[in-house]
Amino acid sequence: MKIDNIIKWLSEKADRYYPDRQLYFRTNGDVKFITISQKVQIGSSLFLLGFTIWFLVASYNYVYITEIIDEKNGEVKISSQNYLELEAQYNQLKNDIQKSATALEQRQQYIQQVLEEDGSLTKPTTQTPAFDNSSGNDEDFDDDADQQTRNIIRDKDLDKIFVGLKRIEMQQNTTVKMMMNKVDKKLAFMENVLDSAGISPDKILELSGDQPSAKAQGGPFIGLEEGINEASIDSSAFDELYIKRENLNNLEAAISYLPIAVPPEKYYISGKFGMRRDPITKKWANHKGIDMAGWHKTPIRSGGPGVVVRAGRFGTFGLYVEIDHGNGFRSKYGHLSQVKVKKGEKVTENQLIGLMGSTGRSVSTHLHYEIWFNGKPLDPLKVLKAAKDVQKIRQQSYDS
């Protein structure tokens, strides 16, 4: 019954809203018409309704899918940007590691150079790891899963290289500390020798800047790689070692100018350095050298290599020789009976320069011997007492 009622109701509504209709056409007084039946009207309405529904659904789907595609495209773009940033960071990190490896290699070369100069030649015990680019080949990975795999492999490779570089750095720092201890001992020994001779190590280093080094050096400048990440490699120990070795080399070079040879072979000290009673006036006076008494015409030899800057008679010194040894050192020889060198002549250590006598202001045969450094007199006895240690330094046979 309900179905029949529904059908009846629909039939009534169709008769009401879709009665048969005629469309009239008038042309030149002729009238024609077309009848549009109820079925045609209902069919057209249903077709129009279906088309409208289809259009609305299609439009909605188009807008919705477009939004989804735009959202996905945005995610892809962000992912691409993130990947490019990660790739740039990776390349920068790889570049820093390569530069750090180069720096470590250069430091190893410096260590080897120091070992060779110190006469303790050993082969390098460390080798910088090579950076392998194979894990970063884009051709081997095409999708996101493979990209993640590549990133994991890269991280592992970088970790291995980083650990290797750190291990090398620690080994180098340990070696540098051992070298530093050795240099410190040498510096302490040398400074003690200079102090005992009354010579300021700081002053001798200051003057050594104008003198040629005993270890001549040169060659083209090849600097360390620029852009090395200073935070990744601590070079303070190397800098300190370099400075101390420079000071050591400068001290060794400067001390080579010190006149340590004894001028007369046989003598006794008849007058010491410093304040004393003058042998003639009996008044207190400052004696700037020592008196070395001996036989008349005892050979007097140069205390060290140098250039004669004065030779001949010179005031109260009588016959006199003065030698410039360089680096602020000079030696003076007075009261000679004969002078065997000329002004401007180059002399070697222990070269005969005169004979002992008593010329000038002198009461008996002796050599008045002075050693000067930087315009100030030194006690020659202190210098001569330090001669053995100075000789060790010259022969590189001192370690403590």
C-alpha cells in the first residue's frame, strides 16, 4: 500500500509540475507548435539534475585534489631544500675534514723535521686517513629509502675519519710534549750557563735578531692550508714548541760568538774582576777585567773568532788588541809586548794575536783581559768557567 501511495503521490506531483506543454513558433503568419510531453520534461529535469550533481562533485574533487597536490608539492620542495642544506653541510664538513687532515699531515712533517734536526731520525708513526667519496655517489641511490641509507653510511664514514683524525692529533700532541720537555731542559741548561757567565738570556736573544743564525734556513714560503677549522685542531702546543725552538736556536747561535778560549796557556790570576785597590794609587777602583800573570812573551791567543777592531798602542793599556766577536761580544787584551795582528784582520779561535808584556800602565808582566757584552764588561773568570758547558752546547752534546 505504501508503495502505491508513493507512486500515486509522485504521479500527482508530475501531473502538477510537468503537464504536457506546447511550444508555439510563428513565422510569416504561419503558426506551428511542438508538444513537450511529461516524460520528456521529467527526463530533461533528471538529466539536468544529474549533470549539476556531477559538476559539483567534479569541481569539489578538482579543488580538493589540487590542494592535496599543492600541499605535497610544498612538502617535496621543503624536503628538497632540507636535502640541499644537508648536502651543503655535508660537503662543508667533508671539506673541513680534508683541511684538518692536511693540517695534521703538515704538523707531522714538522715533527719529522724536528726529529731529523735533533739527530733522532724516526719514521712517522701516524698517517692521515684518506677521505672516501664512494659512499656519497648519488648514482647508487635513487629513492628516499636509499637516501637514508646513504646518510647513515656517510655518518659512519665521517665518524671513522673524525675518530682517526683525533687519534692522530692525540699522538702528535704526545710527541710534541716529549719534544717540549727536551727543549725545556736544553733551554734551562743554556740559561743557567749564561746566567753563570753573567749574561742575560733575554738580552742575547734581543741582539741575536740582527745576526745570522747558526742554522741557516730559507726556501719558498708554503703556508698552511687556509680555512682550517681552528676549533677542531688545537695548535697551541705546536706554536709553543716552535717559539721555544726558535729561542733555543737563537741562543745556540748567539752563544757561538762567546769567546771561551783561554788567551795564555800558562798563567795565574794576579788581579780579579770588580772593585779592588789600584796597584799604583792604592785607591779603590773598578777593575773591568782580570790580570793573568805569566812569563814575558808568553803567547796570547784569541778567545774566539772575530774581527780585529783595534791593534797597537792604546793609552794606559800599552800595546793592545780588541776583537769584535759579533752578537755584542768583544774581548780586549792589554799590556802586550808585541802585537801580531792588524786592524780589520779576521782571526780564528786560539789564533796568536800577541805576546805577554808590561807596556802601558803596568807594574809587572801580565795580560789584562776583558770580555764585554752589549757595551758592559763581564767577569772573564765566570765566562772561562762556563767554557766546558758552552762547548757542549756548541757540539750539541747537552740534554740536561
